[in-house]
Amino acid sequence: MTAAKGRTMIKRAGLSPRARTTPRRVVLVTGISGAGKSSALKAFEDMGFETVDNAPLGLLEKLIAPAGRGRPQRPLAVGIDVRTRDFNVRGLLAALAKHAGKKAHLVFMDATDAVLQRRYAETRHRHPLAGSGTLGEGIRRERRLLRAARERADLVIDTSEIGPGELKHVLSGRFAAGAEGGMVVFVTSFAYRHGLPGEADMVFDVRFLRNPHYRPELKPRDGRDRAVAAYIGRDRHFAGFFRHLTQLVGPLLGRYAAEGKSYLTLAVGCTGGRHRSVFVAERLAQWLKKREIPVEIRHRDLETGAVAAHNRRPGRNRSRALRARKTVKRPKGRRQ
């Protein structure tokens, strides 16, 4: 049988020559120790991924290998960090480069040094690279070692101010079933008072719009409320701003997709992250959906998000309990 005849038979069967081997969808998860790699793998497991933690680089090739003959495989998430046997950044990036274009992605977990130090203090674990030095020295040594991996990552997630639930939302917006195939746009609102989203690719400041916070009847509501939306929408600067915003974002989406970017995060911020940023983020997400662009939306500091993030800081609740304990006045008893 000639090769041409064989290709014809495959085509008539409704298959392509590439269908003989099915590339497995793979996400490699690495990052700074204590930044949430285990939580990320648990989120992937909940999304239906097969998960493997601390897989040696020598076995990575077998894990990623396609099933063959078109057999479907569950997507795979592999956790790799400095504790992994035979770990080296060059080997990790080489494995990723070999499977580039075959649904292989790299996620890098990160957090600020202060948050990492608090987490280690709470768990009393020792940093894998601290050796006989301090915790801070271990963290700095690990950052230097993983610098190239962070720069190569398809997605960097800063977990300093987000919990497991929010982390799962971020990951599901990018890797859940139905989120693959083309670039996914992630729109998030946020409050400047709580800091910029670490994962943002583009940030838009909407604090110039009039603020419903100063209207008693609108203050307790948020930007998804009709009355709040109407109030902001009547700002004489809004229509022109939103038109220019879409004129900027529209052409860039195609350029980013052409460069192979799988995920793009657009962040919209205002002072409190409740009214103006939420309204504009919702409008932007609607505009993207009308153009059939895959989009996920999240309001980082809406509802109790900011307060919860603040209270999630390690040691905060413990410190509050200690302060309360010190202020409790015990009733004076009679001396025996």
C-alpha cells in the first residue's frame, strides 16, 4: 500500500494521520516553596486532571507521552520543585520546549517573601534550601534558582492575598474543560487599596469615574446592580473611555493570540473594588462575549473578598485572639 493510499483510507474513516497519537494535555506546576503548589494540584484534581507530585524529571517523558491510536487520556498536572529528585531548571525547560505546541503549559506559583516567612513560621517546616542558613536566605536562593522558569511560565500566580477557593477559580478559568482551544481572556476587578493583581497583563484605572460610594442609597450595592450601573454609565466621561478601551484591547487580542499567548488577564481597578471597577469589568466581559471570545470574570475584592484576604494572613487570627485574651478581665475572687 502506498503512503498516499493509506492517507486516503484514513481520511475516509474520518480520521487524520495525526489521530494515531493523541497529545496529552499537560500542565507542569512549579514555583517557590510554600507558595501553594499543593493547593494548585488539588484544584487540578478537582477539575478532572490526573495529578502527580514531585515526579522525577527522568520520568516526565513517560508521563507526557501520548497514548497512541487516538485513545483519550485524562489531562495531567505534574508538580515539580526543588525537592524533586534530579531537579534542574534546564531539564525542566528542555522537557517543556520538547512538547511545546502539544498542549504543555507551565504554571509558576509565587508569593511575597513576607507571606512565605509567615507561612513557614506557622507550619514550622524548614525551607528545603535553607540548609544551615536563615529562612530568608533559603527563599532568596530558591528565587535565583527558579528565575528562568518564572520568566518562561505561561501563567504566574501570586498567592499572597488569595486562598484555595480563589486559586481554584483562577486555574479553572484557564484550564477547566471547555477553556482550551485558543486564547482565554480573564477579566478581574480589584481595589487599589489592596494592591495590584500579580497575574495582570494589562491594568486599567477607573478611579476618574464618579463614585457611587458617596450616594447613601448606592453605597451598600455593587457594580452589578442596575442602579449603580446606571449611575456610573451616566458619567459624561464613561462612554468615550469605554470606546477607547475596546479600541485598544480589540486589536491587541489578535496580536497576543498570534504570538501563542494562551491566557491574557485584564485588570480593572478603583479605590474600593466594589462599584466602578466591577461595573467596567462586567461591561468589558460582555463586550468580549459578544465577539465570541472565551472570557472568565472575577471580582477579587467584592463582597467579603478583601476582608477575607486580610484575615487569611497567617498569624492574624491568632494575634487577634491573643489580644482578646489579654483584655479579658477576670472577676476578682475572695482571698482564701
